[in-house]
Amino acid sequence: MKKLMALIVAVMVSLAFCGVVMAAPYGDIVFVADESGSMSGEHAWMGSMVTSLESELVAQSLSPNNYGLVGYGTSYHDGGTSQVPHKHLVGGASFGTAAQLSTATSGLIANGGTEDGWRAINYAITEYAYRAAAAKNLILITDEDRDNTDATLTYSGILASLTGGNFLLNVVVDAAFRTAAGAVALGIDADGNAYVADGFGGYIKSAGGFVVSGFGTTINDYINLALATGGAAWDLNQLRSGGLTATSFTEAFVDIKVQEIIIQPTPEPMTLLLLGLGVLGLAGLRKRD
């Protein structure tokens, strides 16, 4: 009996250190939205796009999904004297449904000034209670680079918080992307794939995607950060083009986001593992008795 119990303990410790993972059954997705004066169109896009995102996730048997919303920029809470990120409640709580998120986006303001995206990302990581089994996703949407309002935050520190917490980051930013052949791309992913509008409201996947340029320090601030987490980066200007290009942008964004969530591994709840080991241990003891 002592040997069996020792074996059970050893296996439990081994599993804890091995970091057993599983496919996520659902997602916890937080939108991190710049609330500056030029972002009203993107705010409206979030409200409509999230409905398509939820439909595709459910079609892939990923449910129930939680959605959160962080606004950042000059804070309206104190007359604009600070740039504190803040939650916009979704259905009266931190997390809500896609329909409730769509409604909540109407509460975003579009008259802010200073924007510190790292501070907002850090807030989204630390101020929400994420489910253990969920694929944790952050989506930053901004047309500015980072305004440093918190000198304690560093690229390496933010990246460590994202990867250590198993977060995947996407960014929709003011940047230009190309394919290996030089075609304009809607965005690129961490595997070097580029997504190109096909002229009919759809998109084509192409190899050799790369970033050409970004507003200010956008590449170092946000694009490199997203790709380092295994996420994707998107050209906000392609969305702003409207028409079929914007339709292609939304279709590509939603499809890639769903695929990211499908393949994103998450830690398996240790409770189930320990319960299973306990049952096996008891079974072994009963056989010995």
C-alpha cells in the first residue's frame, strides 16, 4: 500500500510539473479599445464583428464564450487628467455574451488623447477573472503607437505576463503588411502567413507575410508583441477602406481568430487529474485487500 501511495504522489507531482494541456472548450476574449477621437468607426466594427465571431465559435462547438471590454485613453472618469484603463461593463458585469458586448461598445468614447496600450493590456491581464480551461485572448485596436504613461512597464515584462498567463494577443493597428510577392495584405500571423483581399469580399492565404511599416513605434510596441504570443497583426487602414476590402478584412479576422482559439492549448484542470488518480489508487488498494 505504501508503494502504491508513493507512486500516486509521484505521478501527481510529475503531471503538475509537466504542464498537461488540452484544447480549450471555450474562449475568454477581451477587446482592448483605444478611445481616442479617430476610433468611432472601429468601435462600431467591434460591435458588429463580434456577432460573426461568436457564430463561428459556436459552429465549432466552442461555447459558452465570455467577452470583456477595456477602454483606454484620456479617462473620462476624472475630466481627462489621467489615462487610466477601465472596464466597460458587458451585461452589467466584467464578462458577458457577444450580444451584450455588441451593446457595450456603444459606451466607448471617441474624444481621448494620450493612449498607453501596454498599460491597457496589463490591465486586461490582471483585472479580469479568466476561466482556467478557457482560451484567453486579447484584441488590441488602436491607430496610435504607445504613449508611455507608466515607465514601470517594459516590452519583456508585458510579453512575460502574456505568455506566462497563456494569453494570445491580436492587434489591429496603423501598419502596412505585404506578401512575399509584394501584394498588399490585410494582416499577417505568427507563422508568416499573409491574408490578402480577393476583390470579392473574401481573402486568400499567402506565404511570406511581413510588416512593411507602422505608425511611430507601432511595430516594436504592438506588432512584435502580438506575433511573439502566436497571435496576428492586422492593418486598420484596410478596414477603413470600406467596401469589399473591409468585408474581406472582417472575414479573415474572424476566421483566423477562430482557428487560433481552436488550436490554443490550455492547462488541463488539475482537479480532474487528481480525482482520477485518487480513483485509480483506491481501486489498486481494493484489489490488494
